[in-house]
Amino acid sequence: MSSTLLVYLHGFRSSPRSSKAVMTGEAIKALSSAAYPIEWYCPQLLASPKESMDMVTAHIEQSKADRIVIIGSSLGGFYANHLAEKYACKAVALNPAVRAARELAPHVGMMTAYDSDEPFDFRPEYIDELKALQVEAITNPGRYFLIAAKGDELLDWREMVDFYSGAKQLVLEGSDHGIADYAEHLPKVLDFISGK
């Protein structure tokens, strides 16, 4: 019996309580069964990219699952590239930050998360940590599924489309960075995870 570890990585200043994370988690739990068990892992990522990836990598390597699938949103999509290349596994990228070091360099300093007032320090050295995790080109586009919104107000959808050239792609007319209409597209994510 094969089992799957599904890792969901949220975006910058976000959390496992984000609407996409919650929606995906509920759908995955409904999909999981005795015949097709899926372990759901959606951690609170840390301010340090290196510490975040060390934590996620440790969980993946302790897992007994036969296959791994990563879903990442925004900064989580950047991390998903790193992990999908490392473990040669499937990845779903939701409005990913293709070049996270460049995107986040202007945000160094004290920040708060979207859903809490708890401050955290986004330090200059974290930009170097992001550079160290940069995937220059994906090696097997068939393992990737990109959902990119033309209405993304933070990131350039054209850069995403170029980066994931050859991969399965769903380019949304309009929508936004958070993919407000994500519920409509979730069935396609589940099909990709299941190998359909």
C-alpha cells in the first residue's frame, strides 16, 4: 500500500491558517483513506529560510511515506522548487516567488504576520539564505503544476510562466496574489497530486 506525504508551504508573512492552506488541508483529509493514506504536513515556517528548510527537510526524511508532493504558495512556491529538485518529487506552485531574494530584499526589517500582531525580524542575512536556495531551472517540468494569476498585484505572472516552461500550467485571467477563486481550481490540484 503506497502512502503520500503532502507538504503545504505558506507564503511570506502568512501561516497554516491561510484560506488556501485550510481549504487544501480539508480536501486532502477528505481524499485520504485506508487504501490511499495521505499525511498532511503544513508547518508554521520560520523567518529564517534556512531554518525553515531544515525543519521541513527533517520532517520529510523522518516520514515513512512512499511519495512526497509539495504545494507552495508565493514564498512557499519558491521553497517548493528547492524541495522538488532535492527529492525529485511533484510540486504545485501557487503564484510562486520565482526569485525570492530579489522580491524580499525591500522587506528586510521588522514585520508582522498577516493574521497576527506578533512582530518578527526579517534579517539581511535571510536574503543570502534565499539566494542559497535558488533553483535556476527546473530539471523535470513534468513534475510541476503552476497556477499563476494575471491579476497578481505582487509578482509577475509572466516570469512564472517562463520559469515553469514545459510544466502543466493554469494561467488565470484576473484573480489576485492570494488566488481568491482558489476553491474553483482546487480539484485540478487534487487531480495532479493523485496523478490524474
